[in-house]
Amino acid sequence: MPRPDKGSPKSKTPPPNSDEIRQNISQLIGQLIAWDWIQQNSTQKGTKSKNQY
């Protein structure tokens, strides 16, 4: 049985739809933008959210 860290079981699974990938990417970008906005606003107010990485 091949070990999972070699990546052989993953290569046998079919790749997801391009629509799924696009949705995931847009969700990630939206989360990044929201996190950036939260960080900027919280640093202006002087909260310690920067230390909560």
C-alpha cells in the first residue's frame, strides 16, 4: 500500500471542476479582503488583533 505523503492516491482522483476551483478561489479572495479590512480597522482602533495570528 503506497504511503499518502507520496501523493500517489491523490493523483488517481479526478481533478475538480473548473467552476468549483473558481468558487473556491473567489471565496478565498473574499476572506483575504475581509481579513485585511478587519486588520486595518482594528489597528486604527488600537486593539490587539494583530497579535492574534
